[in-house]
Amino acid sequence: MGKAIVCAAWLGALAASALAQEKGPSPPSPDSQYRLGPDSLPQEGVPKGEIRGPYTLPSQAYPGTQHTYWVYVPAQYDPAAPAALMVFQDGQAFKDEKGDMRAQNVMDNLIYRREIPVMIGVFINPGRRPDQPEPTPRNWGDRDTNRPTEYNSLDDRYARVITEELTPALRKDFAISDDPEMHGIGGSSSGAIAAFTVAWERPDHFRKVLSNVGSFVDLRGGHVYPEKVMEADKKPIRVYLCDGRNDNRGLRGGKYDEKRDWFLQNVRLMKALTQKGYDVNYAWGMNGHGQKFGGAILPDMMRWLWRDGPVSTDPNDAVERGFRPPAAKKE
């Protein structure tokens, strides 16, 4: 009896092995080719900025909730020279020192090399009630914070959080440029559509948008943005879209819903922006729904968005031809 059981087990294993060989090896992960480059890592000799916080911002736009945020202050920040501003949604993910974005390292390196202007960076989390948990790199808060309502709704309430609540709070402590061309905003997934909505609703405040795997889908009507772009007067905003062919593709239960196809809807938005004459750039990778590809190209996205900074072409301008040193400390 024992020999029969062993024999049956052996035959079962042999059959499973044969079946696996028939199917062939498993395909590589869609994210397998994307890794952080040197621009996303600390570099020797590059002055390191400081991340201050966390701070708590009570919300009037969403009564009863509050937003946690951190502020990146570059080593080159000088209160006498108003800085640019870059706001990242899902701040905990963008500043995660072991995460896929590591935006503070990108800003350190690019500011030092004069590839982007000196800027204050803000990492803001979605709103939550005081009794709700703070979002983390593993739990971005869709199930237990105000994130779905704030980020996916096509209204101006979240834009009010950024322009009427966050920005005035920042101005109390930092000198920030009044020029909307010097204000950028970005995010991933629902944080990306939220960033787009802020600029769409308030182009007088924000004109640069960084979108990674943006949720321009029918979570709360976001799939209509291509039509909104075509119908509305052109707005003075610049947009970089990043997504992947293996993002969520709208296949559920054997049925296809194009309104829930992340890649399709990103491509549709890109085409609408292009047709309308917007300053738009985009990159389509093989990635799934996440930040692997976006993190790998974040330095390029930032360089493109901020490419119009003032430049001196004087060959004798030793300051322009040198790296940006830390701001002089005042006695």
C-alpha cells in the first residue's frame, strides 16, 4: 500500500512537471526592467536637503479631516530668493527612502546641477479624520481615509486644499514664488488625477503636472477628461503622462470595460491634450500599476517639466557654469 502511494505521488509530480514544460517558463514581471538610476540615489558631494515635519493641516474644504505633510527644503534655499514649489500627493510614498520614487534625492541632484530650479518640495498625504490611520507606503489609505473622495472627484474641493489651505501655510515659513509657472504638482494613480485636477481647476496657481499611472478612469468619472479637454478653452498648463501597457486594463470577470482601462484612458488623454495644442509629453512602458517605471524616469520627467528656467549663456558667467552650492548661512 505504501509503495502504491509513493508511486502515485511520483507520477503526479512527473505529470505536473510535464505540464509546466508544455506551458513554458513564466513571463517576466512587467516591472522587472525598471530600476532607479544615479539621479534617484544620494551622490557624493551633492548637498542634501532637509525634510521637515510632519505637520498637520486642518481642512475647511473637507470639514472634520486633516492632512499630514512634510516639507523638503533644499540646501540651496535662500529666503531672499523666492523658490519654486513642487507638491506631491501621497507624500508618504514619494518621500519613502526605500521606495520607488525617492523624490528628495532627485531634487537634491537636479537642483545641484542646475537642471531644475531651487524648489520647496511638499509631500502631502490624503486627508483623514483624527481617528483614522495615517497612510503608509503599504496602505495608501483608499479603504480608511478620505483619499477616494479627494483624489478621484472632478470638482474643485481638493484644489482648494492645495491653493487655499496648504499654500498659505507654506508661505508663513518659506519664500515661494508668486509665478504660477513656478508651481508644479504631481502624483501616482489617484494622486495623479488629483494633481491634474488641481492644475485644471486652478491654472492661476499651478501650471506643471506630473502624472504616473494616472487614474483617468471611471472611479468617479475621471474617464471624461479627454472630452473636457477638447470642449474647454486651452489652459496654460504643461503635462507629463507616464503609464504602462500592463497597467489595469479593464478586464474583470471575463468582460472588458474601457472606462476602467488605465492605459487606454491615459493614451486618450494624451491624444486630446496633443490635439488641443497643450505642452504635453508622455512615456509608455511595460509596467503594471505602480511606481517602478515612474520612479525610474522621475528625473527625466522633472527635467522636462522644469526645462524653462532662466539660463545665462554668457561664457564668462562662472556662477552659471558651476554647481549650485548650499546657501550661505546667516549669522
